[in-house]
Amino acid sequence: MPYIEVSQVNHYYEWIGTDTPRDPASPRPVMVFIHGWAGSARYWQSTAMALADRYDCLLYDMRGFGRSRIGPDQQEAAAARGYELETYAEDLAALLKALNLPQVSINAHSTGASVAVYFLNQYPGLCDRAILTCNGIFEYDKAAFEAFYKFGGYVVAFRPQWLGKIPLMPRFFMARFLSRPIPAAEKVAFLEDFLAADYGTALGTIFTSVSKKATEVMPVEFARIAVPTLLVSGEFDKITPAELGRKAADLNPNIEYALVKNTGHFPMLEDPEAYLGYVNKFLG
């Protein structure tokens, strides 16, 4: 499996649609896929394969998630670097530089889409277009946020590995995220990634992605996006409700909005045909 060091952490990455390593002289455009909280690039594989006839698709696991593990000797440095989403945008820029990719398109999901928004504005010129899936702008609610932090802390702290051995646990784990069924193997992979996520990273990104600062900054960041962007929501998404995505899209004429009916937080897996229909139309 290919790894590359970014921010003192070995980042896992893979190519779909081209050989590894990719020929730097290739004229084909590149699309980078960014996963969400406590996930990995694994759930983007089917979408990437569907777009591989037009793009060399780069999938990677963000620092502290999936196969981009933070070793015991790296914990102190990782904590010092912090878990602000802007730092993950910096990681992506460093990854592209290391792989000699001067410009890409992006397809990002959930928390990864927030990282992508920062990336678009921090590094203008490195991305020509973006797809943001299941993201939006929240309003600050102190009591609700504090309750979320408390619950999130329990969830991150209580992750015994034996959970992955309970036969029906993947189904129970994914129930809140889905409106329609997805393949059983995908559910198993999601639970595995959640159990493997670095403790400090998983907890730290909860506090940075759902915060008073985020409610103040993200509307400004969405309004600043200067490249053609498609924002896709799942109609029955309980994690990032569709109306929050529509509010974000309304802030900027460069953002086109699409709603995938009868899906939850993973429309690309719940109804790939409808999702890809919107994506292909946007890509032209």
C-alpha cells in the first residue's frame, strides 16, 4: 500500500483509473476524494470507479483516520499541531505538492467537505471545481453543542474492539446515517474505520467541526468560494439536514445545489445512480 509523509504522519493514498505511481506527464485531470469524520477513503471507491473513465481519482485517508495512523511516538507532535480543519486543508496542499499535482478537482463528504471549503479559499488556483456532499452551515446553540460534545466524548472513549465482532453491530452502527440500505461490506468497513480512528484526532475534530467558531466562519468561507461548486444533500440526512446545505448554497452564486431523494448521510452509496446523475451533469 502506498504511503507518503505529510505533517510528520504517513498518509495512505491510492489511485483509481491510473497506475501507481501515476505518470506525472499524464494529461488526464485528477479528482481528489476526501472522506468524513472517523471514516476513510474506502467508501469513496465505488464513486471513484464510476468516474475513472474521465479522471485519475486520488483517494487518501486524512491524518489520524483510516490507514493514516498516528504512531505512539507521534502523539505529542500531533496534539501540538492541533485538529483545526484548516490544518487538514494544509495537509491536502502538502499532499498535492508531494505528488506533483498542480491542479485538481475535489469531491468531499461531510467533515471532509468542510476541509475542502477551507482548501478552496486558502489555496486558490489548486482546484478548478468542487463537489461538496452532505455539508452546510449550522446555527450556534450552546446547550445543544455542549450536549453533543459530552455524547461525542462518550462515543469516542467507548470503542472496544469486540464491538466489531458482534454480527449485527455494523447495521446498528450505521442506522442513524442511512435512509436506504447499502451493501453489508460497506457497513462493516465503516465500523472498522470508526474503531480504528485515533482517539485524540476523533475527539479533537468533533470540537473543531461543530463549534461556535465554525458557525461564524463557515458562512463566510462558503460565500468566498470562487470556483464552480456542486453541493449535494441527502433528503433525510439526520447528521447534516438538507436545509443546512441549501442555506450554504444560497450564499454564493458559484454553488449549485442538488437534493438526492430518499437518502441519508451517504447518498453516493444509498442511491449511486441519482448521485452520479447530478455529478455527471455538473462535470459536463
